[in-house]
Amino acid sequence: MDFVTVALWATNLAVPLNGIEAWAAQIDARMAEAKAAGAKIFVMPEYACAQWLSFAPAGLPPDREIAWMAEQGEAALAAVAPLARRHDMALLAGSMPVATGGNGEAAKPVNRAWLILPDGRLFAHDKLALTPGETDPAGWDVRPGARVRVIEWEGLRLATLICLDIEMPALSARLAALDLDLILVPSMTSQRAGYHRVFDCAKARAIELQAAVCVVGAIGAPEPVRDRESNCSGAAAFLPCEPALHHHGVADRIGPWDTVDGPGPMLIARDLPIGLIRRSRRGEAEVWPGAWDAGHVVIEDPARTEP
């Protein structure tokens, strides 16, 4: 695949729902729009499942919200999995907490993004780097994942990272050797500073990895939690900053917004030039040194002594 069109839905979490079927129906409708626009991949934000809190039991305390959403996860996945085949489109339905069993720390859910392919295959990515709110027993307490999976589909080599994962340069250094074409980044950020951290780091990763990086975040918050949180974001598709790719590294970008009307804006990032990016990564880049390893570099710092 030399070109791919990606639909990035910056979901408005403030739109109320009356159940999982309504959640799946709105995804179905937006995927139909994306399909008509030529999209091959459809991506939703991190914790898109927070919209379920609009039909959660009244008075659900904050420290029970993540567990309640995890209880809905199996039905939610079953409801949206057929949509990938129906629309012949890969679906990344944001992320959701998934219970993994065990006791103690192992009993905590993970924050998992499911990538559902039209042929029925499912690939999970569990968020690696957690925010303070995701390690707070009084809040959305989850445990981190420990692996990145490279997915090969229709000639693409792609991977999923979730929000803070894309900000970790140590992870980027390890990904550089994987020959990735595309990274999908569902995100959730409450402040514009967080939005810029995620999106600006996503652009940096596109440069560092010579890959396309598509990122999308949630907007607003459902009524039950609006008094203590909201979300600010948008969507973007980033490319390496190369002369052959129009220099500036931005294929398309919308937002950010703190509030919007309706279901939320959708960016159709058309015809991302994967073939051209691949050639750039494999030798045609202006200056890219490849999967550069700094292990040989000696750091001289009077405050530290290297072994």
C-alpha cells in the first residue's frame, strides 16, 4: 500500500448515550461517513469509553468508574468488532479498561486499545506509560502494559501507542529499528498543555522514525464527571520533515477544542504517502542517520560518574 487515508474522530464525550448499542451505532454512522470519504483506517480517542458514563449507575464513585467501564468492555467489543468487516476498514475504537484477573497489582485493569481488522483479527495494545491519574487508587487506577506489537496488514507495518506512550523518547529509540510505516495514537488530555505535549511529540516521532503518525484526542466530558474533568484535543496526521513531503511535516491538522457541538469533528487525512515515506526511511531522506544508537556516546557530567 503506497497511500492510505485515515479517519480521525475527535469524539465529543459530552453527547449522552443510553447504552452500548447506542455507542456502537454512532461509531457505525461515523465509519460510514469515513468510508464514503475513502478512509481505510478509523481511529477514536483514548478512553472513548468514558462516554459510557452517561448511562452509568447514578452516584458511581470515581474509584469505581474504571471497574464499571471494564465490566462493559466485553459487550462493547462484541458490538463494534463487526463494523470493521462491514465497512472494510480497520477500526481502532479508542481505548477501554480491560480486567485481566489475578490478585493485588495484577488485578488492576489495563488501558487497552483494540485494533480490529476487516478480516476479523484483533490486536491489543496496553498503555505503557501511565499518568498520575492512572496510578491513583482514588481515581482511574490501572496498571501498565509491557509490549509493543508490530502489525502487518495490506503491505503496511503499523503499531499503536496510547497518549503518554508517544512522549517517551526511550521508546522511540527502540522503535526506530522496526521499519514502521504508521503509528496510531489515541489520546486524552484535559489541558492545552497536555494536548501540545502529545501532538508535538507525535510530530517529533514522525521525524525520528521516518514514519506517518496519526493522533486523535477526546473533547469534553460526560455529564456525571463534568464537574471534575473535561478534555481538550483535536486530530492530526504528521509526516517526516523532508523536501519530498512538503517540508513542514504536517499532512493535516484540526483543533484543539475544549467544547464542540454534535458528535465531534472528524479529520480525513487523505492519501498519506506511505510509499514515499518508506523510500525516505530506506535511504532517500535528506539527513536521517537511520536507527541511531547513542550507546557509544560518553556523557561528561561533573555531578555524575559513569561506570
